Amino acid sequence: MKRSLFCVFAAIAIIATSCCQDRTPRAKHVIFLGFDAMSAIGIQRAETPTFNYMIENGAVSLDTRCGRETSSSQNWMSMVTGAPFEMTGVTSNDWRPDSYSIIPATANKIGIFPTMFDCLREQRPDARMEAYIEWAGETRMYDMSVFDKTLCSDHQTEYNAEQILDAAFESYLENEPELLFVSIDLTDAAGHSKGHESQGFFDAIHRMDERVGEFLKELESRNMLKDAVIIITADHGGINFGHGGDSMAELQIPVIMYGKGVTKGKVMEHANMIYDNAATVAGLLGFKLPPECRGKFMMQAFEPKTNVCYVPVPLVTPFKGIVKNGEKVSITADVDGAEIYYTLDGTTPTSESTRYEGPFELPQSCVVQAIACRNGNYSQVASNFLAVSRVEGEASVQYKLYKNYMGEVLPDFTKFGRADAVGYVSNFSLQELPVESSEDHYAAIFSSNIIIPESGNYDFRLTSDDGSKLIIDNSVVIDNDGSHSMNLKNRRLYLEKGSHIIKIEYFEDCEGQGLSLEFAPVGMPLRPVLPEDLEK
């Protein structure tokens, strides 16, 4: 009996393996659109009617994960090769074809790990391929000679997102290549300059949604999707003004599939990896990737629909930080027919919680948690800590700001002369500092007195981009120094009841920026240091 069962399972395994290796094309054309830093949480919070339409009539994964670290080069490479960075050898944005640490596990004719473009060209020489790439640094990882047509930024000529999309969509409508590859950097630039939780970032996603919508309308009017599949994804997500860390906002990327054979309204419930994208393109167009690849065909997108439907996580506005006196909080969900429920007491919201009816004022600083409900399905929980500001004039964190600081580690503030600006802010963040969100090269020191209500052990978390230090009673508690993307460090220490001198040293090198300080008694959830925690 056991032998018979074994034979049955073995037969099933052989059939399943054969199906995975089946090179019969499922589509004649693949339109692959990659939007840099467009996180899974980002497309849920932004206004995206086109993406929503494609999800309702196609498939979506909200838990496809990119590789660590969450930066661009290694993840674009994994996306188009079907292999992790340990195989490709592309480990960071510093990688160069003639300068690397890890030798690629296999190589194409120019010595780089072969992409899906190389494989398609080798196995189907007559297939037409086109590439349109906004970020100049991306093309160093690919053999661009395999494409029939390209428009790519380089260090002499840069094309913006609109120019790239215009050229790509116009050429597809004219030439209908078997594989169209488009890589857009606009969303990443918005995340770095305006913040990944900002309206500016959501607006960038919305604009890309509009452009895809215009293209989709034209494709459908010409009946050009009967044998085509559109894939929309990203290389990584982001948090605050950067990326590179291990937060889920940085790790989770979306995959939207729409077109021939894709199950209508399918939510992919099992997690995927970024390198599954290349394997899926290969399966759709009927070619093989090298044995060194690890990607799997995203079969979930073609399996029968379940009762799970797409419900985007709500957007709480303001997203975080200080809420001014009289300012109201609003909660929205970017999908028709959803009901929103929320809590203000730290408990997880359910359909029995307060139903959102319209904007409201916060009675005090608290965690706003919200869910959206639709057809019996629930979104992820949106959790935003919002601090209610004191009346004007009671800000109790002193800052000293020094501009044009060009170092890559924290300065010795005792050797600085007169500060460029001195004043008071409500908490330990950059939100009220007199600098532009895109401004680089400055240093600041924040100081106040924190009130510890009871003697005991407390957990502190310092998060910053770039370097920072937390100093309590003249002792360095957390050292998070250096020029780096958003990074957090934790420390537990015993503090006596009463007032303690607290300082944060911070510097911004270039590109992303951010600073936050959280604390709590051991065993309690970490929360930002609030104005009421500080001496007036």
C-alpha cells in the first residue's frame, strides 16, 4: 500500500515537473512594466483606478519580496534573470562589470549573468525585443545588443519618465514586439525627494497609473491583448525618504498580471520572490532560463479564483507626525464598496469597531488603526501614530542647525561655530526643521529633557538616514553613525524616575533623509517620544 502511494505521488511529481518545464507559449507577447520603488503598500494607498481595474480583471500579488539589501541594482538584476544576487554577482549599486566580489554562476557572451533577454534571443532568434529604461545605471547590467530597439538614459543623455513611456508605448503599438521591457525611475525619485508616505509619492504612482491606463485603452481598442500579458511590478519599496533596510514597506513589491489566460480577480495568496518575474516571462513566451536560476513560474495567477478579493489597506491622513490643534484625521480606501473601521485605543480594528463616517479630531496623541472591509474580505491594518501638538510656544526640543556639512560621519559639534539656525520643535524629527525635504549636506543637534514616569528598564529605537547618535545624561546610548540609507538601532537601559538630559546628533549626507526616536517601558509597544514626555 505504501509503495502504491509512493508511486502515485511520484507520478504526480513528474507531471508537475513536466508542466513547469513546458515550453509551450501561453502568450505571444509580454509587456513588462517596472516602476522603481513602487511598493506593495504604495499602490494600495495611492489613487490607482487603472491598476485596480487590472487587478479586478486579472491577478495581483501584494507579497512578492525583493532581495536584501533593498536597493536597485541587485533587484533589477534578479528581476530580469530569475536568480538571486548570490548567483548573479550583482550585490549593490557599486557593482560594475569589471569590479565585483562574487563571480556570476554562469555568464553570457560579455561575461555577465544571462538575463531573460539573452535567453529569449538565443532560443528564439526571430523574436522581437525592445527596452526603454529611465535610470542610466541600469543598462550596465545587461547586454543591450540583444534588443531590436532601445531608448535608454545614459550619463550623456537622460530621458524622463514621460519620454520613455511615450516612446515605449508608441513603438509597441507600431511594432508589437514579443517582449517589451520598460523601467521607470520617476516613482523612486518621488520617494527620495518627497517621502514614500507623502502625497507627492502617491501622485507619482497615480501618474504612472494614468499613463498605463491610456496605453491599456489603446491596446484594448485595437484588440491587441488577445495574445498578450501585461506584468507590472517594482524592484523594491521604500520608507520615509529612502530604502535599503528590512522593513516590510521596503521588502514587499506588487505584481499585477493582466491579459491572456490570467484568472480574473485572482489574489495570489502565497508569497513570491522578485526573481519569479523572469521565470514567469520565460514560461509565458516559451523559453528556458539557465539551471542556475531559482525563479518559479507564478502559476497562482492562472489557477481558479477563490473567495479572496482585493482590499487595499486604508490611507490615514495625516500619515504620521504632529497633528495641529483643530486638524482633522481622514481615512480613505482606494476601492469602491469598502467600509472602513478604526480604533484609537491601540486595539486591532474589526467590523465591530467604530465605523468611519467622516473626518474627525483626535482627543489626544494615539495610534490610529484602520481596516477596510469588502465582500467579507479585510485589508491589512493601517497603523499610524499621530501626536497632537501643544499650543504654539510650548515646543520643548531645542535644535541647532548647521548647513553645508560635507562629512560622511557625525561632526564634533563642539568645534562648530555659530549655528545657521536655532529654535524649538515639538519632537525629535526633521518635520519642523527649517530645511527642504530634498536638501542635502547639513547637521543638527537636538536637546531636551525627558520625563521618566517610573524607574525601570526602557527600550529605545533610533532610526535615521543618514547618521545619528542618541545621548542620555551625557552617555552615548545608541550609535547609528555613518552615511547610510534608513537604518534603525535598538538599546535597552535602566532609567531612574525623573528628568534626564536627552540629545540626538544627526547629519544628512545626500539623497534620502529621516530621523525618528521611539521608546517604551519593556513589554510595551514602542512609540515616538511625544511633547508630553518632555519638560516644558
